[in-house]
Amino acid sequence: MEFKIGLIHGDGIGPEIVNEAQKVLDAVSERYGHTFNYSKLLLGGASIDATGYPLTEETIAEAKTCDAVLMGSIGGDAKTSPWYQLEPSRRPEAGLLAIRKALNLFANLRPAYLYNELRAACPLRDEIIGEQGFDMIIVRELTGGLYFGERETKVVDGVQTAVDSLSYNENEIRRIAKQAFEIAMKRRKKVTEVDKANVLDSSRLWRKITAEVAAEYPEVTYENMLVDNCAMQLVRDPKQFDVILTENMFGDILSDEASMVTGSIGMLSSASLNESSFGLYEPSHGSAPDIAGMNIANPIATILSAAMMLRYSLNLTKEADAIEAAVQQVLTDGYRTGDIYSDGMKKCTTSEMGDAIVGALK
Ligand code: NAD
């Protein structure tokens, strides 16, 4: 089959890790007889350097012609990069928020999976990790809530005052809830809806609407949890979670916590989907400017993001399985980039890790 894939190389380590993911995609196309046509897209700092803006209409229009987009991370060092001298709406991260909105990417999926080979990197005690480790996915609403609400800073009675408003309508909640339940059906069939329903009206609406959606999925166990409790449970007993469904800001915070709990940020993929099968796929980590250009970054999060892209946007399930199995194989064989290295393992560079995964695929 033939597909068009947008590639955003991005900033910092972005170009290095996207190159490795492309190598892996090329190996998949060779092995399974597909054609992947790539289109290079500009976003973030690279786009500012080329056009003065972190996102252009041209990038949005070209992305819409693709079946999916794979991206490295964007952004630079806020203390030293000239991008951060620009006003906030012209900085790299503004481009990312804007492309999510422009492509209507309302569903953010962030798996947090502990590989048995990397248990030593997990900061939790062995008895908490348990025999089988943990394997959860956070489904975060991405285009509503506090980050997209009305905001204002003003002086009230001589006192500086800032307001950010948090609003959701039932349609926004229902469509993300459906995504979460569909994903749960393909996993261990449990959804934990996370909110602050003891305080917030928006959270009470989340509970009401997600309960309605849950009724359509009788096979899925559905539970509600307050966000403060969830933050504790993620370090107390992460095994209990399968799919965590939550709103934008809670998801932002909890997904970073869940990724830290695995101990290896360089391993974690993510996807942002719209209502059709289109998605933007990227590692969960940032552009790591401190190690950019050194060929030492871990490319696995980006390679696993490419696997998610095959699974969710291109519907190539066995090809996605093959990439995930190849990653598992190289870990079992002892290959480690610096961030996941431990004594006795085979320390490798970014490109050597990509080559090893290509080798395992073949
Ligand atoms: P970061 O994730 O880039 O780096 C945090 C630490 O983890 C650094 O020490 C880095 O070297 C290390 N690290 C990250 N990814 C790694 C990898 N693949 N292999 C090995 N080590 C890795 O977070 P930060 O330093 O807070 O942010 C740097 C820049 O990235 C900022 O401009 C930030 O805005 C941006 N950022 C972008 C995204 C995105 O594109 N979606 C997400 C988060 C941060």
C-alpha cells in the first residue's frame, strides 16, 4: 500500500531521532512491500529560522494532505536561544499548540509501559512494580479546557489579577471518552476517568458524560478518581491502571508523572488524533538541547511513535507489532543508549540503536 507521511524533524535532537525512525519505516516498507512517501514540514524553531513564524499556513495545508505526521521534538534552551526573545505567540511551543488546534487533534494518547529489561531505571520499589510491571495509557483531551479558555490579566481595585477559564461542552467530552473506551476494548478493558468533581463544575460534567459513554461499553470496567488521588496512586500502585481518561491540564501533569515512573523518558511515545484516523506522532520528551547533535539521544520513543502511527493512522497492525517486537529484541540483546545504560550492557549511539532495530526487523 502507498501512504504519504509528513516528517517534522524539529529542533535539538529532533532531526537525529526522526532520521532513525525513518530508517525503521524504510525497513518496514521493504519487508512488507509498502511505499511511504515523505513530505518534510517545518514547525517550531526551525520554522522560525526559515519564516519568522513557528507555524505557517503552508505547513498546515501540507500536513492536511498527509495520512499522518511524525515529529521529533521542538523548542530550544529558553535561557540561551533567541527564539525565546520573541513574544510568546511567536515562540516554538506556540507552533505546537497551534498545529494541534488547526488539525483538530483533540485526543492525546501517552502510553507508560515498563520494559522488564529496564526495571532498574524505574524509581519505584520492586514490590510496588510487582512481577508483571505496569502498562497504562493516558488519554488526554488536548484542545479544550484551561489551556484554550479565555484569559485575562487586569488590575481590580488596584490589585493585579489574572483569570484563566476552564470550559468543556458535552460534545468535547463525549468524543474523547469514546476514544478512550475504544482503546480500552483493545486492551485490558478498564477506564479510569480522572477529575476534580468534588470542586469543579466542569469535572461534574465530565463524570456525567463519561458515565453515559461507559453505558455503551458494558464490557469495560469504568471508575472515577479524583486527580489528587490519581497522582498518589500512580506512585503507590501503578499496576491498577489500564486506560486513564482525563481533561487537558490534569492529563498534562499526570502523563509526565506516569512517564517519570517508568524511569526512561527516552522510551515513551505519544499520539495526537483527530476524529478521522489522522494523527500527529511524537516522542513524549522534549528536544533535549543539552545533547543535540552528539548522536547520543535515545531514538526509541520516536521509533515507537512511528509504530503507533502505523497502528492508529495507517491501520498496519502487524507492521506496528513488528517494530515493537524489534525494540523489545534489541533491549533483550542488551543495546542501550546512555540514558538507559547500566553496567554490562552494550552502550550505543543514536544511529547504532536505529541500526540495531532495523537489524532486528529484518
Ligand atoms: P527534555 O525532555 O528535552 O529534556 C529533559 C532531560 O531529558 C534532558 O537532560 C535531556 O537530555 C533528556 N532527554 C530527553 N529526551 C532524551 C532522549 N531521547 N534521549 C536521551 N536523553 C533525553 O525537556 P526540557 O529540557 O524541559 O525541554 C527542552 C526543550 O524541549 C524546551 O524548549 C521545551 O519547551 C521543549 N519541549 C518540547 C516538547 C515537544 O516538542 N512536544 C515537549 C517537551 C518539551
